[in-house]
Amino acid sequence: MRPVFVVSDLHLGDGGTRDNFHFGDRRASFEAFLDHVEAQAGRLVILGDLFEFWQGNLGQILVSNRPLLDRLARMGAEYVVGNHDMDLGPLVGHDFLAHPFFARMRGAFDRRFVIGGRERKVRFMHGHETDPVNNSLYPGLGQVCSILAGMLEDLNGSPVGTGGEALEPRLEQTAERLLVRAEKWGIRLVNGLARLFPRTGRTLTPAQNPSRLKAHVEQMGACLREGGYDLIVCGHTHQAGLYPDAAAPWYVNVGGWVAVSQASPVNTFARFTDAAFGVFRWTESGPEAWTQVLEP
């Protein structure tokens, strides 16, 4: 089969202070990655959160990224909607969006591959689909915290702190704690609003609060068993790696293109061929094996 390259979580914004993808040379790196995919005659799958609609204007984000969408359309990229771009979810299967890229927009899907001589039933999904507090079409606490974090990033003038760390997850967790305290103080904006604010750490996504990774993997395990899958491939958590081990994983997380480590971008993806599959980090010299085993 042609190699299949899988990416997730670019969180494309409008190029402003809230746009994590705009940090450093990510855009140029992603274009170089796309050059590599084309040179390998590969197919490209984007597993959600391609856009960052939680912190920006939908129309402005689409217009700002038109050249990239043009290229992805020419490549025939498949695009699964995530939670940060869920505004597009109801449009799947409709003709409201004329740009050809959106003709291949879809929800989670299954595909069978023969890898290493063995047929595998693979589930491709963003990763929020099995999470009852983060799979709604409607804004929830995670989105509210993301909006507040974006406002603070505006004040900072950048999505990255002085130490080179990404500010958003920390700001979102702070916003959640403040909102939970507001509930305890008895603030009620509308009747029943308290139901939106359960205990701290239970409503943010694993990307916003990494301590939720264990619950996320458990939800993926239930999905695997119910669907009879051999492998689940997703993003959502921004934590690339394999689980439970590198030799025989049933869970593959492709990571994303918004993480920062020691002031440097961390851009990861997965690749599937007839011989094997794995997770890689994109570097200036090309792909580099990423062997991290996740420990939820």
C-alpha cells in the first residue's frame, strides 16, 4: 500500500498572539513535511483540531490559511473533525463549504490494513469522541477556559512564556480552578449553570490537563473492545506515543504540532506502511523515530 501519514492538532489560528501554530517556524516545517509526504507518494490523514475555533474567528482563520487548504486539497488529504473545530461537524456530508478541501471532511472512520503480514482493523479518530464531557457540539467549560486563556495570551503578546513554555494549558487549568471556586461562592449566571462546573480536572481535555490522560486511554480501551479493533489511532492529547508498549501497542497517539519543549517546537506524526507503523518527530533533517511509551 502507499504509505499513510497521520497528523493531528495543528490548531491553525489567524496568525495572531493566540496562534500556537504561528510560533517559531512551524508553518515552514509543516510545508517541508508535506513535501516529504508527496515525495513518498503518501496519503495524508488529519485527525482533528486542524483549526483553533475556540480562540479565534472561524471566517478569519479559514481565510488566513487559504494557501495551506489549497495545498491539502490538491494532496487529497482526509480530514476528521475534532473538538476545537467541531463547528464544522454538522457540515460533514453537506455542500455549504465550496472549497474542495472540505469535500473530504468526515467523522471518525475505520480502515483495514495489512501490516507486517497481518490484517489489522484500525480506528482513526480525533480522540474526543468517547469523552462524554468533551464531545458535545455546544460550548462547555473546556471551551470557556480556552477563551479565557486566549485573552491572557493577548495580554502576554504571545502563546509562549518567557521560559519558552506553552502558556495555554497552564492558563486553562487556572481558569478552571477560578470557575470552580466561583461555583462554590454561589455565583449562578443562569438556572442550572452549576452542572457545567463539576470537580476540578474532570471537564478539561487531556491536552488542557495532562492528568486526564489515564481516563482518556481507558475510554479508548472501551472503544477498542466494543468495535473489535486491533488498533486505535488518535490525537487530542498532544502527547505522542504508544501504549501499552512499543512492541505491541493497541493505542497510537500521533501527538500534534503545537507542543513546545525547551523553547523548541515538537512536531510529531505517525506513518503506516506494509512493513510497520510508528510515530515520528519532524526535524530539520527529516523524520526521526519517536519511541516514547505513554504512562497514563
